[in-house]
Amino acid sequence: MTGKSSPYVLSLCRPPLRRSRKIANLSALIRKPLPEIEPLVNILLRLVAASGLAGLALAAPAAAEDLLAPQTVTGSYLAGQQAMSELRTPEAAQFFRAAAAEEWDNPLVLGRAFIAYAADGRIEEAADAARHLLALTPNNEMARIVLAAEALKQRRYDAAVRDLDQLGSDSFEGITGAILKAWALTGSGRIDDALASLDKIADGGLEEFLVFHRAIMADVAGRSSDAIQYITEAHDADPYTADIVEAYARMLGNAGQFDQAIDAIVQFEAQGLNHPVVTEVKEALANKQRPGLYADSVQAGAAEMFHSVGVAFAREGSNDVSMVLLRLAAYLNPRNDTVALVIGQLYDGAGQHVLANAVYDAIPTTSPMKAMAIVRVADNLDALGDRPQALRRLNNIVTTNPTDIDAISVLGDLYRTDKQYQSAADTYTKALALTGGASPGDWRFYYVRGISYERSDQFPLAEKDFLKALELNPNQPQVLNYLGYSWVDKGMNLTRALDMIQKAVDGSPNDGYIIDSLGWAYYRLGRYDDAVVELERAAILRSTDPEINDHLGDAYWRVGRHLEARFQWNVASSLDTEGNVKKRVAPKLAGGLDAAPPSEDSAPIQEETPAAPVAVN
């Protein structure tokens, strides 16, 4: 049942601070709302593509004829390219340093070294390289961004403005530079000029993003009433994003409006959302304490810009660009531990778990984000091959802090991955007891608990959980797919099941596993021509999946395409690393589909089996 059992299908996006599984979970740490991020990243990616800078590190090696250095330099250069493509940033910096030492006046080599230094957090080295790079190629705008960030860090605000004035206005660097320039103007005491400068880029669909920066700029400049006006506009547009809620509550609390500030946080929490820093602010407000500025300096405010844009690029898979921007954020505000967590998760997503753990370990024990960092370290132990130790650590964390929802969630996921399905279900039940089980974000816990029940042969309980998940999130493709497929598999609710799977495909039209579910549902219903169409699509999208190729072979056989069926079965057998599919296709290869032992999950369904009503609550 590829459509419902693949680990790709189970890589879910959960609500903030309930995620755990590597790069798919970056939204757990995103401090900008998705409605803001999407227009921002679309604009920036378009400008990056137009300027020819897509993928700053250039994962593909340069052509040999473009390299003017001797072979040893070429080897270091290519090794650096490979390391950077895998986000092994310390090695990339080392290789490019070796190449640049021999080819200091080669802008191609120096440019890659400059990016590698920045991506590894070596901003001073990146700035040194940037100065020489601008002497070689004066139009390198990313180099100017880094030099302006260095000047801002050193409170040389006029110098930062001079650097940024040389940027164009129609590039990715131009937009980020314009916001950075506004922060430099704020630092030099020219807040009116700073706010006016943002008007020049507001027409590009970025106003929702910019109003947040207007608010914290005004706050840093001491214009509290203006700051409250701007942040209220941002909060009215999106009251469910952690950074906006935090800034709104802080600004109101600093003005003595404690009850209104707490109400905003309660509204946020009522959606099943939480964030350690927001919780910390709420506690201060409850004690009638002014919680302090959201950004307590120009540097911290500018860091928020790099943070937001970096996360936007990470969501689009541009990890090299993202890492450079996030490192600039950490450079300007090393106390922002949320940025550190995002950097760690970028490393996790690239499989660099040792580098990620070094980042997590560096977060101070006094930080409200430390508990999450400890959970990430435990999770990475599993990724590094020590699942027993990961489970022990997570159990210890949960025992010590039984309200740590992130630790509980990761523990449940690891139990499920380890096929300890009853333990996984029990762990998710603990999570639902903490959240209340009624907020929109709780769909995810019902879904994964439903999977755990289904895998432990408790389908009535699983079915109830899937239906509850759909009650909370009616259009969630993974839940629609899993329940719809399960019903087809059992010959239950066939019309509704097929509608569910088709709806899931509409929601995730490029998910090969969900499309496989639709094709296999058609197969089970005897609609073999339709099955072939969908299973061919699934096989194109997931060409290396043995289950999908096996399904396609069965469908080909049923429509009389026997030669193609044998080919697909051979492909499925060669791709199988666990042996289950290989064992299943062996008799088909020997004597065709009809010679294979009858299988309950592959027999056509002729009639719908009536199903008893299912309670949803």
C-alpha cells in the first residue's frame, strides 16, 4: 500500500513548535506568516533568477575551460563546490580558501570562497573577501550586502548607507538592501527617512512584510505610538504568527496595556499554537511586568529581516542562499536563538546532523529555546543510527518535563518509525491530552495516532481518528489519502473513498504516492484502464519506488500489456531492498499475474460492503 505507508507521506508539516522531522519542519521556527512569506519569496526568487544568481554556491561544477588555475586549484574548487552543495560548510570554506590562496585575483574562485565563508558563519572573512571581490567585480551586489551588514554591526551607519546606495532596485539584493538601508537610517537617527525609504519598494507586493519592520523600527527609535499603530495593522492581518504576536504583546505591554496584550496571546494559543518566547512574554505580562522591546537594537531589527528572507528561501529549497542570509542574521544578533535553531534544521535537512548538533549545543541553557534544541539533538541521534539512545533521551526529557509537547511529538514519531505502534499511539494520546485535541492544528496528532492504530490492527480506532483529523482539517491530502485508501482496501464506503483520494490528488497533484493510491483504488474497483493512467503518472513521479512499479505491472497485465507488465515487475524486484516486493513479483515473472498466489489487497472489489456509521467525536 505505497500510497499510505511511504515515509515521504508521513513527513508532515505540523503546527508551530510541534514539528520534528528535519527540514520539512522549518515552519516550526518560522517567525513570519506564510501569507507574508509567499509573496516575498516569489518576488525574491524571480529577481534572483533574473540576475543569474540562483543558487549562490552553484551546486554543479563550473566548466573546466572557465577555470584558469592549475589542476590543484581546480581540485580544491570542485571539492568546495561539492561540499557546498551538500551544505558541508566548514569543508567548503576550507577547500575554497585553498583555491583562493592560489587564485586571489580570480573572481570566479574568490566569489565562491566569499559565499562559503558567509554560509559557514565566518562573516569577517567573508567581508575581507568581499572587499577584494568588489575591486575585481564592482557589480557584485551580495558582496555589498555583506559589507553593509558588517558596517551596521560596527554601528558605522553612514558607511552602510553608502554601500547600499550603490545597489540597484530591481534585484534580490536590491530589495534586501533597501530594508537593510532603512535599518541603517534608523541607527543614524533618521527614522523618517527610514520609513520613507520603504515606500519605494512597498508597491511590489511586500507591504504586509514591510509593515512589521516599520513597527519595530519605530519601536527601536522610541516612537511607541507609531510602533503600536503599525504592529496593530500587522496583527489585524495575521494574529496567529509567533513573531507578530510577540511584538504586538510586547509593545502593548510596554505601554501598560497588559490585559489587551494577554488577550492577543490567549487568542494565539486557542489555535493550538505556542512558542517558548511568547509563553515567556505572557508570564511577564501576567505579573504586570513590561516585557521589553521585541528588537532591542538596530542590529537585532536588521537581523529579523535576514531571518525572514532566509527562512523564505529555505522553504523553497534554496539552502545555500538561505544559509548565507541566516548567518548574517546570527552575526547581527547572536542572541536570537530561533535563528540558531533554523540554521540547525537547515543542516539537518542536508543530512549534516553533526553540524546541526553543534549549533543546538551552543544555545545557552538559559534560553527559552534550549528545550527544543535538546529535543533536536536527541532526534539527530536516531538519524545518526543510534535509535535506542534517541528513545532513551527523549523518554528522559518527557519524564523530566511531561508538558514538553515537542519532545512528546518526536518520541511518538520515533516509536512509529521503530514500528512500536502501540507505544506511539499512547504517546500521541499524551500529546492530545496536553493540547485539548480541539484546535485546528491537532489534526496532525489524530492522523499519526490513527496510523499507529491502523498498523497495530485497531482499524475502528484508526478510522475514528482519521475522521476527527478531517473534521479539524477537511482538505488535508495525507489524511484524505490514508483513510480513502484504507476504505478501498477493506471494500468499505467505496464511492466516498474514491472521492477522498481524488480530492487528495487535487490537493497534492505532484505527490506520486497519493497518485499511486488513486491508481490502485481504480485497480481494486476493476477500472483497469483508469488504473494504468494514474499508475503511469505515479511511476514517473516516483520512478524508484518498488511498490508503485509493482502496481503498474499488475495494471498492465490486466489490460493485456503483458510484456510491459513483466518489465515493470523486473524493475520493482531490482529496486526492492527489503525483499517483500521481490518475493511478491517472483511468481508473476514466472507465470504471469494469474499464477501468483491470491492476495487480499490486490483482488478486485465487485461490490461495496456496507459500513456501520462511525462516531466522529
